[in-house]
Amino acid sequence: MGVAMEGSKSSSTTMQVSFVCQRCSQPLKLDTSFNVLDRVTIQELIAPLVTVTPSKQTESNEAESAPEETFVETKQDGVARKYIPPARMMSTESANSFTLIGEASDGGTMENLSRRLKVTSDLFDIMSGQTDVDHPLCEECTDTLLDHLDTQLNITENECQNYKNCLELLSQLKEEEEDSLLLELQKLGEEESSLVGELEAVEEQRAALAEDLVQGRSHSQQLDTEELQYQKEYSEFKRQQLELDDELKSVDNQMRYCQIQLDRLKKTNVFNATFHIWHSGQFGTINNFRLGRLPSVPVEWNEINAAWGQTVLLLHALANKMGLRFQRYRLVPYGNHSYLESLTDKSKELPLYCSGGLHFFWDKFDHAMVAFLDCVQEGICSIVLDTSVLFSAIRHQNVQTEHLEFIDQL
């Protein structure tokens, strides 16, 4: 409960007390009647509400007790009402009673302001404790509260009237109808029991199905997890397969390329590619170097020496390829200064190069050319000999084959 105290200066110093509404918190100005309270009024305000059920004698003496504010419960309305007992029921003072000090009910002011404030506050506290509503209240909040209580009263009276109508309707029913209703009620009870049994069975089935559903969902989740794992493994294997396929195709392409290169190399004559022998006018050429000269066509000796160097290198390579060892000379390819060594006379070198000049120095060059031709002849003879041996071996094999066929015919 809110209390505000204000002081103002006048001819005589006074203190004004204001209270606050417990619902809207607005300041209140108490009526002057709160300053003049007799003992009977205080007892009525602080008296507790008592619920009673008056007897028939009370109903018969309703006229006599009319001045009293009573709320009784009757069979007609069935509403519990509360009343405030008169002052004579309060023979003994309660613990919340108090005595006013100061001027009495003649309307005088209190001599002691603190005592008057305490009395008023205690009064509001007692009133708040006796009801469900806190006090004090302003006029608007009191009207709102009264409207709300009137609404509840109307609702309660309507319910009471409905109960009365139902009671009258039930009292008008015949015994046969009552028996039929009892039988129907019994049948409905039996039907309810059977339906309860069916409901319990259905609940059991529902619980079993719910458990199966939980297991099915768990199994489904497990299958989904396994499927996801299988998809990952499948994707990984598929990736490896694609990589292996690409690698296989790459290897196949490399093998095809190598096979093509091998076939091309097999068809390629190394000597034809390395030593290009052709002619240029009246001179034979090897790798575009002319081998020889005429008075009318003086070829440079450097070109002739280079041609002889290529020729010696070609014959030397052919001899190594065939495994041929010359008997009288050894070829020494040395570019445009190639020469031959005599195997019978190690100190004798036959140069296959010349720088021109006097014909006196041409003897070794001539002997070198003769020795080179000797090596060429020796190589040709060796090739012919090998060819004849090969041909004789082939003829011998053919003769043996014919003899075997003749023996088979016999």
C-alpha cells in the first residue's frame, strides 16, 4: 500500500497524507469520513467473511433478519453467498482491533498524526486481507471491479438457472424411461469397456508397429550409410579404371608410335641415309662432294680430299658391319686426311689426300688409291663368297627336303 506524505507551511504547521490506488497507482484523496470512525464501523470493516448454510427456520424468519446483510445458499439457486455478521457477534475484540486516540466521532482531527496514519494503514491492510482485492482503490477502479463482479454474478446465476432446468427435467422423467436409460447406460458402459479393450489392443499394435518402424528406420539409415560408402568406393574404383584406361591407351599409342618408328627404321638403309652417292655432271659424288677432276673442270683438292674421306668411312663402316678384316691394308678414316696403313710394312702410310703441286708427290696418292681399290675388291670377293655359300646351303636344304618328300611317298 503506497503512502505519500506532504508538508506545507501555513499559519499552523500541518501534514497531509495521501494514499495510492493499488490497481492504477494513482494518488488518492481519502474521504473525510475516515477521520471519524466509530468502533461499530471499524468492526464491520475488519470482520471476516463467513460462509453459512441457513436452515429452514432461517428461511421462515427471513423477514426478521432482513436488516442484516446476509448471503445464503438455497436449493433453488445453489449459489454460495457470504455475509458479514452484525456487531453483536464480535463480543471479543480481534487481534487487529485498535483504539482511536484524539477527538471522537464529532469530526475533530486527530491529535497525533502518526497514530492516525497507522490506524488508516492498518485498516486498509485488514480490508485487503479479508478479500481478494487490495485496498485502497480509486473510484474508477472500484466501478470496474464492481462491473466485473456483476458479470461473474450474472454468469453464476445463468449456470444456476441451467442446473435448475436440468433438475426439473430429470424430475419429470418416468420410471420406465429411467429404466431404459439405465439399460442404455449399461450397454454404453459395456460398449465402452469393449472399446477400451480394442483401444488397448490397438495401442499395443501401435507400440509394436512403432518399434518396428524405429528398427526399420535404423536399418534404412544403415543401408543408406552402406550405400553411400559403396558409392564412394565405386567412384574411387571408377576413377582408377579411367586412369588405367587412359594409361593403357597412352601405352598403346606409344607402342604404335614405336612400332611405326621401328618399321620405318627397318625400312631405312643407314648407309643410304648417311652416305648419299650420286653424280654431278661427269663426276661421281658422295654427300655432294665430287670425287675426281678434269683439266676442263678443275675441282678443288679440298673437295676431292673430303670425298675420299667419306669413301674411306663408308668402306670402313661396311667392313665393320660385315665383320670383314682386310688382309693387306687397314683403313684409317680421318676426314679429308684419311689414309691406309700397310699391314706388311707398319711404317708405310698411303695418304688418300693431295694438295696438288708437283707430280713427284703424287706417287703415294696413286698407291693409296690402288690400295683402296684392293680393299674394295677384297670386300667384293668376300661378299660373293658368302653369297655362294648361302646359295649352296639353300640348295642343299632343298635337296634334303625333296629326298624327305620322296621317302614319305614311298
